[in-house]
Amino acid sequence: MSEFEQKFGIFAKLCTEDYLIRYANKGLYKRSLKELDNGVSVQYTWDVASVSCQLSDGTQCTLEHTLDHWECSCPADNICKHVLISILYYQRQYQAEDQVNQAVDASSEELESVSNVDDPKAVQAPDNHPLVTESRFHWMIEADISSLIKSYSSSLIEEVLFRLRYPEQIEVVDDSLLTVRLVKQEIEVSFTEEASLAKALCKVKQTAGHMAKLEALLRYRMQHGLNDTEDLSEKVHDAKFSIQTVRECRSMLTDLLKTGLARLPQSYMAQLETMAIAAHSGQLPDVERSLRGIQGELQLFFNRHVRFSMQSLLDRVSKLVLALQVLEEEKVSALKQSQLIGRFRSKYFTVPALHLYGLGADAWETRSGYRGITYYFYCFDDQEIYTYSDVRAVYYEDHQFSYTEHYSSFTPWLPNLSFRQFAGEEVQFRAVKVNEEHRLSSGESAKLTLLSRTEVEAVNLGKYMQDAASLLDEHSRPFELFSVPKEQLAMIKVARIVEKRFDKQVQDLILTIESEKGETLDLTLPYSAEWQTLIKRLESSYGAGALEHFYAFVRIEQPRIYPISFLKGQTVINLKLDTGYGRTERFGRL
């Protein structure tokens, strides 16, 4: 028997009824059996890597030792009954002979073992033998994951790793095949005894099917206490950057710390700009962003701006210097290096489902010439905050951004849903794309469903629900070197607004609130011509004076706390967007 005949024999054994039905369908399988019962026969001609199957009805098939590749003279585009007949006939004719031979050999061995025993009573009957069997699918736990994913591209592995961050219930059925069902995605993947992802069966085709196979395997391994995330991450990330730029940048920041702000020349701004350009060329996107952030803080200092914060500048410089030191020493893994380097453009990955709860929307403008509105949502699936941003560059003369116009426009997912309504809804997304920073993509392929909104008092906001004392504690600020920088956001339970005052020196409206525990906290609304109406309305207590027992969703930038929205029951008021344009009637609903 040739080597290929042996491989084909092993393959034919794996082609169980369940396997063939999943690969084709039940009707086709039954028709194939009926043809065999009616007398159809097959003649096999063996080649080096294939077998030619001549059916008695005149059809000819060419098979390999896998169903991934086959040919048939019939016009069918998908797997046909002739392929199934060729496999089933082989099982009936050839494997039946093997079973007889194996039974004869087993009987001979048993008689021989009995004859070698002095006391025949010492021999137990076969029914009394202890059953020590090993799972036919042990490879799914024991196999080296690296050998199983050789055919997978790094981008595909990266997307599967991203999906693993989200909880997903799996159901396992151990039968002739081991089937793993991804419950939320409603996808089934059936694994054979052979240690190969290519042999696994999944009705989802092409790239999505390949990802489902790998995800099902990894989740199955995780259920058995194996976590392959770190090993796979090392294969995905290949950190390439200019070490010379890292050294120069660290040296320049060290000089800044030695010189001090009092003696720092304004020409240092030009050095920062040059180094930011070098970081861009040296494949160091996060270093470039950090340098421009430091540049912005120093610009406030040189302009003697009242909003300059020494603590903010020190935070930016300290974190960047530490990151540069880690990169320069080159002692951390490629994964951690890639986390410090960052990306020029975010990658978006498809998440099967997200259950989101609207927290509010904030309008903003940067000194670099960008305007936008960011919508905030709490995700029940992973207890994190997700955002969607509508942003435009306005540094060109003919480019403008109207907050009112964009706030009233319609979402890309539901044509009759405005962004104003979207900000205060509870929604279910299907097949939506998100990135590392939990930003939602505007891709129209996502399916959006509106749900009945839960009252905010009944929502468990987890770590985002904080009290006034913890917000004022500077030591509570998170510092994570190997992660994407995040906004510090929180929800506060407010008893009432006890004072409103406008600080002319810093041009800020200060709302002093009192918590349910009697603690007081200042919320800051910076003045600008865009929010002039908002400032005047809130300062005069128009609509807000009677507010009691509500929630405030805030952004924390020590030492200031900026309110984004007020919430009560099922109502959300976005301070800049709802109170600044004559929509203060919504205050009454609180």
C-alpha cells in the first residue's frame, strides 16, 4: 500500500456521518447512501497524491486526502453526491476488510496472552477491564498553537485576539466531531481528530470562517485553562523604529528638566517641532503625539495663559521620558514595544455585538484647528466606555463645522435616528467595528437596534461611578505605561447645585454641586464665544436652579472637573449641545 493510500484510508475513517453532513447537507448524504444501496460501485486508480474514482454510472471524481480539494465531471459547483459516494463506497468495501483483519489479529493476541498466564483465573473478562480512554480531540489542548496557525496572516490573528477581549459563551458537543458553538455569534465550528484548523468545518465561508475556527479553538483552550494571548501577540507585533531618534528625544527632554521653565528659551519650541518631525520619520507615532502635547503646554506657559498647568506638563514629560527609556534599553517584548510606539492610524476590528447605554455628548475644539462632537456610551458587555466622534478639520478658510447642524443630522446606521436622539438611547450593535481606544466606526455594515432605555438609577456603572472625594484625590489618577491613553471619565450622584459663579480672571463658570453624602465639588465650564448662551443661561439659573437628585457625567483633568451631561431617569441633557441652543425645556424633565 502506497503512502497516499494510507493517508486516504485515515481520511476516510474521519469522514463520519456527522462530518459529511456538516460538510455537505443531510439530503445529499441520504441520496448518496440510496445510490449505494441501488448498486452503484466505484473503481479506484491510485496516483502519487490523488485517487481517481470511476463510478459505475459513468461519473469520474478525483479526490485527495482532504475535502478542501476535489474534482468531479458533473456540473455541480459545490460538493456533490458523487464525491460522497466515492468516500462511502471505500468505507464499505475496504475498511470492512480492515475491521475483519483487525478482529482476527486481536483474537490471536488474546489467546496468546491467556496461554502465557499460569493461572487462567487471573485473566479478567473483557467487560471487567477498566476503561482508560483518551479523548480523540486531545490535540486541541496539547498541540503547539504556533504550528496550528502557520497559514494565518498576522492581521487575521490580530483581529481574533481583539475579539477575545469580549466575553463569549461557548457550548461544546463531543461526538463524532467536537463542535464548539459561539453562542452570541451563532456560529458552530466542528473539529476533527486531525490536528489541523484547515480540516475544521464551519458554514461561515472565506476570511470570516477562518477567524471563527481560530477563535473557537482559542476559547476552547481558554475554557481548559490555557491562554495563548501573549504568545500570539508576539507573532503579530513587529516593532521597528529608529533607536537614534529615541536617544535624541530623551536627551532633549532631559535637558528641559535640567534647565527648568524659568530659564527655558522660546527657541525650545522649534526644537520640539523638529524632534516631532523626526519621530514621525522614525516610526514613533505616539512619541510624536506626546511631543506635540508638550509643545502645546509650553505654548500656554510662554503666553502666560491662565490655564497653563505645571502638573499637566510634568505628567506629559515624565511619561514620555519613561517610555523612551524603556524603548532605548530594548529589554521588553515586541508587544510592549509596539504599545509604546503606537500607530499612525487606528485599526478597526469587527465585534459581534455591543450593548451600549448613552451617557451624553460633548462638543469641542482644539488649538490645532479641529472641531467635533464626541458621543459617550457605557458598554454592558465589558464595562468600558465607548465613543463615537464626528470630527472635521477647520483650519482651512472655507471649512466650517456647525455643532447645531451635525448634532441634528442623522446617524449612518439608522436613517431616521438623529445624533441628538442617539446620544440618549440604549442600543444594540451587531457586527460593529471598533478600535483599541473603544471608538466606534461609522461603517454602514453595522446593524443598530434601539432598545427600551433603562433608567440611569438602575444601571450599574461599575468603576465609573465615583464619589466627590475620590475625584479630588490626585493619587487616584491612573498611570498605565503600556496602554492607550484614556480620558478620565466618571459619573457622580448629585443632590443639588448649591452655587453658581463666573470667575472673570480665568473666564470659567463654576458650578458647585453637593453630593448625596454632603461633599461639595466644583464643576468647571470654560468660557468661549461659542458657549456664551450656555454660560449666561446656567449663570442665571435658567432651568437649572430646580435640579435635584440627578447624575453628572464628567471628564477629569486635574485639578479641574468638566461636566459633559446631566442624567436622571431616562433623560440625558448634554450641557453644551442642549442648553446652548434653546433646548432648555429638557431641564424640566429632570
